Amino acid sequence: MTQLKHANHYFWLILVALLMSAPILIGIWASLLPTADIAAGHLTSTNISLANYVAAIQTTPVLRYMANSFIIAILITAGQLVLCTLAAYAFAFLDFRFKKQIFALFLITMMLPFEAQIIPNFQTVRTLGWLDSYAGLTIPFFASAFGVFMLRQAFLQVPNELHEYSQLIGLNHLQFLFRIVLPYSRSTIVTFVLYMFLTHWNDYLWPLITTFTDQYRTTQVGLKQLQAQDTFSNWGVIMATAILILLPTLIVLIIGQCYFRKGLNTGGLKA
Amino acid sequence: MSKTFWHRWGQLIAATLAVLAVVSGIAFTTTARNAAQASSGRIVISFWHSMNRPNGQLLDKIVDNFNQSQTKYKVVSQYEGSYGLAESKYINTLHTNVTPTIMQQSDIPTMTAVGDYVPIQQFVDADHYDLNQFYPGILSGFKLKGKLQSMPFNASSSVMYYNKDLFKKYGVKPLSKSPSYSEIRAAAKALTEKSKGAMKGATLQIYPWLPEQLAANQNAVVVNKDNGRTAAATSAELNTPAMQRTFARVQNMIKDGSFQNYGTGSSASVNQMAGFLAGKIGIFMQSSAAAGTIAKGAKFKWGETFTGSCGRRTG
């Protein structure tokens, strides 16, 4: 009886899972087919090969795009990690005047969507001569209100006894941060890193308006560029490129899955 | 007192300085790159263009050949999207580190509106370049008050493309060299009806250049002051009899049910081309520059005619 119930549950779960992943599955399948078959609508074709992937790597700058995305995502993540950790530490453990007000100010910037900041940011980066460069692509993202908030919530869970103990044995702020706070909040830190990496790997709007050459284009913008440059004739190659771009995201997700669950939950548990 | 201060805050200050160092490091390499590009021995000429697909590949080949032919200049060509997109990128980045040296644009009015460019006439005069090798008709299209504003590079004209195989399959008479509007409408209707809805007879992309061409074909302008050539245009003349006739014709084909609407925006022309190449469209109007794409992608016989006329064409 329960077995039947389970089978029933799994049947529906698998059905919905297939439905949800259909676009990706169709994409993977299409990336293996010759473009002529895709254009003619022969999705059941059996001319499967990796030719599209070979063509994508040989004839398009997709590897350059991916390298750029890696550099940008890693630089931003590293920058945010340092700045957000320090800021969150201040909000969690230090006492200073207007602390609450300043923290509220931080949170307010979260309400402001990035799209609203694009014009002033663009003007700044343009005036600095940072258009089409790693500096222009990364530095505007170094400060993150979300990151400060998320890490502050995690740091607040460090038991006060540990803080007092560290003061008793004479640890200074950075020693306390590195030896106790960071190890204690490890899962949040990992989640934060993975989350920021994924977010900036997938950045679209900002790289779109600040990159002008293939030397600095990122994957998402590059994919659009490939599509605009050579659409009709090469759907197979475009699908192959899209799947290639998807791979790092999938790897990060698979590795970080358990952390994602743990980390994103902790923020909401205790304030 | 100061000792405790450093003891407590020294490391934090050091960490902050480290972050600042990283930031300025990234910023510095950026600035250094720009300087290095200019001092690599060759003069870098950045070139923005809007040529994609086979035309873009050909352009890259031309640029490569030029770069290999000499060692003084290095042209860096970069596809920047459609004419419209490239234009807005140009306007938004004027006088910055990414401003191109040379840019390909579709027509004079857009660039005169931006204003910030050097008319090619200055270089023609300085080099005593012989302009007689160009067709006078094409040359006049790039002139403003007798002065050449930009170098004719890829002058294209609007044409109609049609799928000869589909015309044959459904027994429709092929289009003539310069088809009249009624001929196009009849062919589109016949194709749609005989294919029993498997395809649509014709389409016209929602793109300003096309109605402009259709109006020009009737000797009409779209803005005053002779399309802005005698002086800066001050008003649009869109609601003219010529434009009304143009859209009435599209409307007629829509009423016939033989018109496919591919919408507007950046994917409209892509979808239109895909539709034509997949044999879902009989006739469509596009720049003669699209011939390369069709030649490469079409698995059927296709034909090219002059832009559809209304029997009033004078030229």
C-alpha cells in the first residue's frame, strides 16, 4: 500500500522534474544535432555528434568569454568577501555611534535595484576611463549590502561567550575574526562565495553596456553577440556554446548544493 | 595610548590598505593597458561596424589583409550590433577610452545629429582622392551641401527576395524584375491559399528604413527640407499620400491573410530571415546586403527583384 503511494508520488515528481528541465534537455539535445536538422525542425534526427562543440571552441571566442567571466566573478567575489566580512564584523561586534542608522542606510541600498544605479555608475566608470576593462566590470560591485547583511546575521550567531573569551585571552579584532568568527560561520561564507560567484558569472546588463571588445566581453554578453553575429546559420553552435557556458554553473551548484540549503536558511533564523 | 591604538587597529588598517591596493592595482593595469596599446609601435585604429554574418567575415578578412600589408597601423575591427545599437553606443561613450577612430554608420542624418565627427571631405581634399571612381548617385547620398560626409563603403539598396522553389511548387508565376504592387499582392495571396496555410505569402519587417524606401520609390520624403539635405529637418512628413498608400498595401495583404508579422525589435529581422530560409515565407523586402546570408543559408532557388512599385516609379 505504501509502496503504491510512493510510486505514485515518484511518478508525479519525475513528471514535473522532466517538465521543468525540458528546456535544458532539449538544449543539450539540439547542441548535438547539425544546424541543418534544427532549422528544418528534425528534432528526432540521429546525426548526433560533438561537431558543434568543436566548432564553438574553434570558431568563436567562447573560451575568451569564459575566461573573462571567471576573472570577473572571482575578482568580485574576492573583493566582496573582504569588504563584506569587515563591514559585517563591525556591525556585529563593534560599538560605534550611529551604528543602527548606518546599518539602515546599508539596507536601504538593497531596496534600490541595480538598474536604478546603472546611469550614475556608468557615468562614473566612463569618466574614470574604465570602460571596457576589468576595473570597470568589477570595482562597482565590490560593496554589497546583501553580503554585509547576510554575513552580519551569521556573525550574530557567534555565541557571546566566545567573544568574551577571546577578549580574556587577549585576541585582537582580526585574530578573533580569523580564528573564531570565520570558522564558526563557515557554511554561510561558502554559500556567500558560491552565490556571488554564480550571480556575477551570470551578469548581463552591466557587461553589456560597459564592454565594447571581445577582449573583455563575458559569457552572457558574448552569447548574445554570437547570436547577433551569426544567428540563422549556426543554431547548433549557439546551443553548444550555451551548454558550455552552463557547465561551470552546474559544477558550482552540484558542489555547493548542501551549503546553499544551510547557508541561505541561517540568515533568517535568528537576528 | 597610541601604542594601544595601533595594537587594536593596526591590522584592520593594514587590511583596508590591502583592499585599496588591490582595487588600485586593477585600476592601474587598466590604465596601463590603454597606454600600452598606443605605444606598441603601431598606431591603433579602432573600427566599429555593424556587419554580421558573411559580410562581417568578409570585412574581417579585409581588415586582416590591411593589417598584414603594412606595419604602421593596426585596425581593430569590432562588431557593435545593429546600426541603431552602434549609434547609441557611440553617443554614450563619446570622448572616452573606448571611442572608435572610425565607425560605420547607415546614413548621414544620424551622424549629423550626433555632430561629433570629421567629414570625410577633409581627407579627400588633403589626399586629392579621386571620387570619380564612385557612382555619382551613390556619392550624392553621402553628401551634405556638396561636401562628402562619409565614405561610401557598403551602399546597399532595398530589394525584394522571393523563394523560386515555392513559387514553382504552388504553380505561381515568378515575380518580374520590377514587380508592381498588385503583382506582389496576387502572388502572396496565391502562395498562401495554394499552400493551405503551410506558409505565408509575404512579410514586411517593422523597420523604418523599409517604409522610407517604399515612400522614396514614390518620390516622397519622410522629413522636410528635402529629407534634411538642404538644412536640418524640422518636421516629419510621415502622413503623406505615399506613406498612406504604402501602409494601405500592407493592410490589404493582412486582410488577404497572406501577411506574416514578425514584430519589431532586434529579433524581428532574425526571425524573418529564419522564416524565409525555412520556406515559411514567399516574399520579403530587405537590404541587398542580405543576399550573402541567403546565398549561404538557402537550400532552395531564390530570386531578387527591385523594390515593389506602384506603377508610379520614375527612375
